[in-house]
Amino acid sequence: MTETIQRKLNDSPVARWAALLLVASMMFFGYMFVDVMSPLKSLIESSRGWDSGTFGTYAASEYFLNVFVAFLIFAGIILDKMGIRFTGLLSASLMVIGATVKFIGITDWFQTTAFCEWLDSWWVAFPGSAKMASLGFMIFGCGCEMAGTTVSKAIAKWFEGKEMALAMGIEMAIARLGVFAVMWIAPMVSNQFDKSIVAPVAFCTALLVIGLLCYTVFVYMDRKLDKQLIAAGEMKEEKSSEDEFQIKDLAQIFTSKMFWLVALLCVLYYSAIFPFQRYAPNFLEVTLGIGAESAAHIFSCFPILAMILTPFLGAFLDFRGKGASMLMLGAIVMICCHLSFAFLLPIFPYKWLALLLVVVLGVSFSLVPAALWPSVPKIIDTKILGSAYCVIFWIQNVGLCLVPLLIGKVLDATGGYRMPMIIFSGFGVLAFIFSCYLKIEDHRKGYGLELPNVKK
């Protein structure tokens, strides 16, 4: 009888995996919206007068407020002060608001308004539709990046001492399923509405509203868990000054060498992946000489192997460890793929080869995140974990903001994709060097990155 009373909600496998599904659904819809325009690059350039530089600036705008206004730093403080319930609802709401603004910006109606004419009157090289879409993407980006850190902390809470890396791996797999789905759905919806760029964006905006509702259900579950933790004496109803987050605690983050190694690995790795996603359908379209829809379908296979492997890699990390070694291997796979895109695929422009390289790149997309995010709770105190994740995301966003701008300019200057692929592979080389150093430091200091997560 006593054991039944003391059993907490997250002790039930059904309850904790249901909670994971709810928060992962929000990220699934968020990832769909992030890349909804990627397979429509050629279409929006022809219908709205954009070029590669404009598209690159638009892609970079997702991270502008996070980087230059340091929104993610404030998001981390909000997360540690207000908790995962308030912060999750706030982030989901920002995604919906930003998506709505972006949707309005690309509509035919908006092009006829006086406001659009005013936007067109300054910075003429950057169309008014791009300015409005970028504004919406900035707001969406604040919510999406805040949501990513919130979900990571929520999983760390619900799966502490349990299958945490597996849970994070499954969450990432579900989110990446959104990338696969949107590469098929966006062109399909566009074709159904006479090559419309508005319909796919409207569809994904509606899905974000569903994501907000999913997180609302999770909030009620998490509130019940907190009551059980308080009743069991594992959590205080009011935190003491020692347990409460304070601004001075951030010094623990910025003075940690291991934290900076993880942060640098994050920005280097993701700068070689996410900006590539924005341009990959067009790269395949140009390199293989195929249509935009066919190119999007090939690239849609990119997250497939990642979706399959990431949960297994998470389980391996939980029970066997080897996190730092997985980071090293992931960097090697990424380098080989980008160099093959630069030199091999243009010589042998076969669809099967492109598909093989895209799928293998997904292996790297599994190895690195599966090991990276579960490693952070091992080097950072729980009470500042949200801030730590947000600082890492902020540093990551610096790269994700600047790299698309760089790639857009390089494309306009060279007219080809070889140099961008060389740049991406260069990021991979640096990531490999830092992952080797991370493994050495972990061996010296004993943080346990190579050790299992599950408590025996």
C-alpha cells in the first residue's frame, strides 16, 4: 500500500512516455515550419522576386533576435526562474504568432497593401514580402529555440535516473520526422493549390496551434508530478535561497571549460547541418538537373536514418556510454559527406548516389545530437540547466544566423555549390578536433561522458 502511494507519475512508463510524446509533438510541428520554404525556394524566387542572397537573409532571420538581442540568454533565465510549464507555453505561443506574421507576409493580399509598398521603398534589394516573412521568422525563431531548451529540461526532469538519452533521442527523431514530412507535404500542398507558396505555410501554421494544445496537456501532467514530488519530500513547495536560481549562478556556466567545448561543438556541427538543409533541395535540383519536387523528395530521406538510429544510439548511451567517442565519429561522417557533395556528386550526378549521401549524412545527424544533449546535465548543475542549454543554443544561433548569410553571398559570387560544401566540411574538421579534446578532458576530469546514464 505504501509503495502505491509513493509511486510518482514519471515512475509509470506509460505516463512518462506519453509526456514525451506531447512535448515532442510540439517540436515536430516546429521543425516542419522551419523548413516549409526550403523545397519552395525556386518558386518563391520566381513569384516574389527573391534571389539566393534574399533567401539566405530570410533563412538567417530565424536566429536574429536570439543572437543580436540575446533573447536566448533571457529565455534561459526565464526557464530556470519560471519553470518548464510557463516557458513551454510562452515558446509555443511565440511560434504561432511568428508563423502567422510570416504567413501574412507572403500572401498575395499583403503584396497589394500600402504597408508592403512602404517596405519596398527602403532597402530595395530586399523585397517587402521578404522583410515581413523575416520578421515573422524572427519571432518564430525565438519561440522555437526557447522550446528546444525547455523540452530538453523537461525530459531531464521526467527521465532523471531512467532512459534519459533514449528519451532525448526519440524526441529528436520525432522532431526530424517533421523535416522528412515537410519535404513531401510542402510541394504536394503547393501543387494542389496551383503552385501556391501560401498554402503550405498556412497548413504548417495550423499545425503549430495543435502543438500549443499538446503542450497545454503536458502542463497539467507536470503540475500533478510536482505535487507528487512535494508529497514524497523530493521537492520543496518553496525553494530555499540555496536551491533558487540566482543570476550569479551563471558564472558556473561561463567558467566551465567543458561547457565551452560542448558549446563550440554544437555551433560547428549545427552550422554544417541546418544551413545546408535550407539549400539542399536547390543544390540537388541544380547538381542533378531535376525538378524542385524530385529534389525535395530525395532530400526528404535525410532524416530517415537519423530517426531510426537516434533512439538506439540514445539507448546505447544510457546503458553503455561512449558519448565523446560518438561525437568524434559523427564529425568524421559529416566531413566525408560534404566533401562528396562538393567533388563526387558533380562528377557522377546520379540520383542513387545523391540519395546514398543524403541518408549517410543522417547518420551524423544521429550520432552527434544523441550524445551532445544528454552530456550537458553531467557537467552543469540542475538549477542552472535551463540557462546552460539556452547559452549553448545562443552560441549555436550565432552560427546559424551568420552561416546562411555567408552561403548566400558565396552562391551569388561563385554561382555554384562547391565552395559552400567545402565550407561545411571545414566546420566538420573543427568539430572533430574539439570532440577529440573533449574526450581527453573528460578522461582527465572524470565528468563521465563516456559512462552510462542509467543508474544501476
